[in-house]
Amino acid sequence: MNCNIAVIPGDGIGPEIVREARKVLDKVGEVYGHTFNYEELDMGGCSIDKYGEPLTDETLEKAKKSDSVLLGAVGGNVGQSHWYELPPDKRPEAGLLKIRKGLGLFCNLRPAVLFDELSGACPLKEELTEGGFDFVVTRELTGGLYFGDRYTKEVDGVMTAVDTLTYNEEEIRRIAKWGFEIASKRSKKVCSVDKANVLDSSRLWRKVVKEVSADYPDVELTDMLVDNCAMQIVKDPKQFDVILTENMFGDILSDEASMVTGSIGMLSSASLGEGTLGLYEPSHGSAPDIAGQNKANPIATILSAAMMLKYSFNMLEESDAIENAVKAVLKKGLRTIDIMDEGKTCLGTIEMGDAICAEIK
Ligand code: NAD
């Protein structure tokens, strides 16, 4: 197969981790007889410096024409970088919102997997995580509070800020379908998370999710309030298979889920729309504190590339080969600094990429 991948290295550690993911994809191509062609695109701070905006329309068009997009991370040191003196819609992260919206990506998948070999990094008590856990947060990405009308104005002499949270039934239905589709290929359990005791948008969410569930009789549906879900993730993460939720709740819960796995450097993500074009990126940010030092863990980006093979190119065996290579490397005791433990071998970003490539045979 011949695949055209738009590659967006971004800022900070982005270029380093994307380089390793490309290396792994090339190795997969070599072993399985595929050709991956890459077109490098600018987004984030590097695009601001070149073009004055975090994502130009031309770059977005190029991404749209690709078969899939692999992204490192964007952004700088929020307290220090000149990028954050710009208005919010000109800052690096605005590029992320624009590309997700522009590519019609409304579904974000963030797997939270506790790898056996890294169970020591998990901050939860051992009896809660014995045997590991493996769930996916399926988050609506282009609606809700982050995309609603907002303004700040003086009301009766008092500064007042307003953000609006809107969902229509179609937005809910299409993300709910993804949630059930994904669950039907996993352990067949959807936990739909909302705040239906308070919010109208959540009451509509709950109603539509229930309607969609009728088309998936073999998938079990439960509802959970978001505050309870935040507690359950640290109390009993093994109970979850697919957590299905709206934009802001998903933002917060997926970060919480990443923390209970122990290392943000291990967590991949995918953003999907109606077709096969997706955006694949690590869950972490651009880590400016360790950029350019060969210290970043490239595994989250490499596992994101594995998700790309699965969801955009339907290369299931190839995707498994990457996941197994990561597991093999961890089993050999190879680590990057963020997941380093006593008695293990600490590798740099490049060396970790090489070690993973070597396991793909
Ligand atoms: P961050 O995820 O970049 O870093 C948090 C901590 O985790 C840091 O100590 C960092 O060194 C460490 N870390 C992150 N990824 C790592 C990796 N692969 N290997 C080893 N250690 C790793 O979050 P932050 O510091 O809050 O944000 C930094 C910048 O990234 C900000 O500008 C923020 O807006 C941006 N950001 C971008 C994205 C994105 O591009 N999708 C997501 C989150 C944050």
C-alpha cells in the first residue's frame, strides 16, 4: 500500500518524537511492503514565527489532501514564550483547534493502558490495578463549551465572563456511534459520562446515547455522572472499557486517566471524523523543559502511529507489530528517563526509536 502522510512535527520535543515515529513507520513499510510518503507541514509556534499564524489555510488544505496526519506537539513555555503575548486565536494551540475543526475530526480516542512492565509507575495501590487495565476515553472534540459563544463584559459595573455549552442531537449521535463501534471491537462496554443532574446538554446527551445503543444490542451501556467517574478512575479503573463523553469532561478525564497509567510519555491518541483521514498525536504536550536534549519518550508518538495504521489504513497486523515491539522493548528493561526505574537501562529518544525498530522483524 502507498500512503501519503502529512507530518506536523510542531514545537519543543515535537520534531524529535515525530522523527522516531517516522523511523518506525519506515521499518514497518520495509518489513510489510508498504510505502509511506511524508509531507512536512508547519503548525504551532514554528508557524507563527514563519507566517504570523499557528496554522495557515494553505497548510490546512495540504493536510486535508493527505491520507492521514501525524502530529508531534505544539506550544512553548506558557509563562515565557512570546507566542503567549498574542491574542488567543493566534497562539500555538489555536492551530490544534483549527486543524481538528478543519478536518472534521469530532471523535478523540485516548487509550489508558497500564503496561505490566510499568505497573510500578502507577500511583494507585497495587491491589486496585493488579492484572493491569485497558480503557479508552472517547471524547467529543468539536462541540460543547470550547466552541460555544464567549465574551467578557461589564454588567452593572461588574466584569462578567460568559461561556456557552451547546450540543445538538446530531453532534451527540455521531460521537455516540463511534463509542459503540469501538466498544464492539473491544470488551463491549460503554460508560457514557455526563452531568445530567444539572445540565440540559447532558440530559439530551443521555437520551441520544440511549437511542444509539439500541443499534448495538451486544454492547452494554451504563451512565455515570462526571464527578463520580473522576472518582471511579482512581478507585477502580479496571471497570472501564470505553468511556464516552463530551468535550470538556473528556479533556479532564483523559488527563486523569493518563496520570493513573503512570507516564504521560506512553499515551497515544487519535482524532477521527466520518472517513478514514485521522489526526494521530501523543497525549502530552511539547515539553519545552526537555526539548532538544534527546530525553523525550517517543513511545506515545510511536503508538499513535500504530493507531494510524489501524484506523486510517486498516493495517491491523502492522499496528500490532508496533505495539508488540514496544512491549518487547519494555520487557527487556529499556526505558526513557520519564519511566526509568531501578535496575533498568535508560535510553535517549533516538536509541529508544532504534530499539523499537529492531523488534519489528
Ligand atoms: P507537557 O505534556 O508538555 O509536559 C508536562 C511534563 O511532562 C513536563 O515535565 C515534560 O517534560 C513531561 N513530558 C511530556 N511529554 C514527555 C515525553 N514524551 N517524554 C518525557 N517527558 C515528557 O505539558 P505542559 O508542560 O503543560 O505544556 C507544555 C506546552 O505544550 C504548552 O505550550 C502547552 O500548551 C502545550 N501542549 C500541547 C499539546 C498538544 O500539542 N496537543 C497538548 C498539551 C500541551
